[in-house]
Amino acid sequence: MLTSGQARLSAGIPEINSSLYWRIRFSVCDSVVLIELPTPTGAELVLILRDIEMERARQLARVDRVACPADYAPAGGLSGDRETATAQAAAECLRRAGVTQVVGDRTLPLIFADLARQAGMTVECDPRQWVNERRQKNAEEIQHLREAQRITEQAVQMACELIASADARRDGVLMREGTPLTSERVRAAVDHWLLDREFSNPVAIIAGGPAGADCHELGSGELRTGEPVIVDVFPKNRRTRYYGDCTRTVVHGDIPEELKRMHAAVRAAKAAAEKAITAGVTGEAVHLATIQAIKGAGYAVGLPTEQAPMSYCALTHGTGHGVGLDVHEPPLLDLKGPELLAGEVVTVEPGLYRRDLGGVRIEDMVVVTEHGCENLNTVADGLNWK
């Protein structure tokens, strides 16, 4: 609760600053500033942005008042640089309101803090501002995430079936329509498929063979029969801005016994993690459940040392992370992960990685509830997609 002389300050480009967009629900590609001023009955939200965006902001932004930098020009005038001018206007707005203490969120650009200080105000950072509020999704947000995950897993299924149904050349290289099937071709197919459904797609992971032993390797070159291919797709719905995130592993042709064993261990670890998830438990407790299952299946945990053999096989990352307007949000399902809150949406994505063979990962998205979790995925999670 703000008191007299205090204000909250948030700034940035809503198109890329998800926290700011979440608060005002208005997107623009130029710098804006959101000022929360105390009132006798609560607070007033003031949005300062380019004059040509004011009318649209009045219609769409979830704020009380809309202004432009010219409305708060300081005595020396405004800079010709837009971001600087917006920061100058923010400082002048705060000064006119009698503010002496400003509290900024973790994303506040330094120029806004610096100009507020030059105007004689103290500036403090509140690193927790909006963090838990963003973690706990409301019904509308959960529906957006449910829709995003439905389309995402359909894209993953399309990619896995594309790989599984390819022909194998004598040397093991996968072929489609007379040319080698590469990570790049599959990635392009995923991109086009998602674009047709109004999703924008960061570079998807299509990592085949030993390259997949690096959990974030994007993958390149020819795909081969008998090798695991990790397919990890995490696109954004261009209409709602919410992300999906789903991973499956596909093997063309005969599946080596060691891959079957790795896959069974990953599947069991994912089940153990989901069983552990409920509001009130910590992200660390969920990850420890994953670790226990992985070790119980005879595998290691942690990155390989320089002396480790190429056959070293381990879980090398956390169990999962939050998802929303960003594909990676708090909380982490990992060591030191915080207490889980009802309504947040997290991934559950254990994996095993072996440098001479590749990786196996399965990833679903779940909603944390008071009595467990709800899995938003329905697509199969096996290795055989033919």
C-alpha cells in the first residue's frame, strides 16, 4: 500500500516487457511508463506514451489516465530521443505529484531511475513486484495456456510423425521426397504449420543423435534411423501472447534397447514429479522426486565431468519452470525452487542425456491445484510415432 509521497514506477516496451504488458494489457513497440500514485481510496494508474498511441491506449489499456510526454515536459524541454523524453516526463509527473520516494520493479530501465534521482527522489527496487501475481494465473489466462498447449502439441505430433514416416537410405539417413530429411527441414515445417495457426515460433529444438545430448542444442543436419530425435516446440499465440511448451522424443525404425530403458526412466520420473506437485510443496521437493526416480532407475544426475566416459548418462537440468506470457517464468522446479501456488502453470520435463547416443526428454505442462495438478497435454509420449 502506497503512502503519501510514494509512487511505483514501471517502464519499458510492452511488446517485449511481459511484466509491463501483464499489468496494462496493452502492447506498443515504443517505450512507455506506468506510474502508480496514491489516492485517498487506493491508487491511480497513469500511463505516459507517444501521443499517436494515446487514443488506442484510452480504449484498451487497463489504466486510469493516459498522457503523453508533452503533458509533463520539464522546464528545460524534452529530449529528441523517445526513451529519454519518456523518462524525463515520468520524473516531471512524479515531481508535480509531490513524490519523494519511488519504488521500481525488477525490469525498470536505469534511465528512469536515474532521472527520478536527479529530480531529488529516492529510488528503491522491489524485486518481488508482480512476481507472485503473475505466477498465479486466473481462469482467462489458464484458458489461453490450454489453447496454446493444444496447438503446440499438435505441432510436436506433426513433426514426430514426419520423422517417423520417412524412408531410410542404406547409410541410415532419413529421406523424404528424394532428399535428406534434416533438422532444418523439420523445423521449417513446424514454423509454417504454426504460422498458419497464428503462432510465432522461436527456433524449435529438432536435435537428432548425439547432438541431442546437449539439452538446449537446436539440432542441425541429416537425421538418421535408429537415433533419438528430441522435438521441443515452445511457440507464442500471436493473439493472446501466451506460450505453449511441449517436448517429445521420436526414433525412426528399430529402437535400441538402451533408448527404451532411458525412455522408461524418463517417463517414470515425469510421473513421480507430477505426483509430487500440489499447492504448498516446493519446487525443490518436486525436483527431488524426479532425482529419486532417475537414480532409482540406475542413472546419474548432473553434468558430466571432464573424466566422464562418453557413455555417462544423466539428468542434467531441473524438472521444469513456469510458463505464461514468457516461456520461462518463475517458479523453477529445481533445487531452491519456491513453494508452489495454486493457479500457476509449470512444465514437467525430465530428460536423460548420453553423449555417444543422444537424449530422451518428455515435457508436459500442468496447472498447480490445491490437491495436485492438471495435465494440459493429451498427445502420446512414446518413442514410436509411425
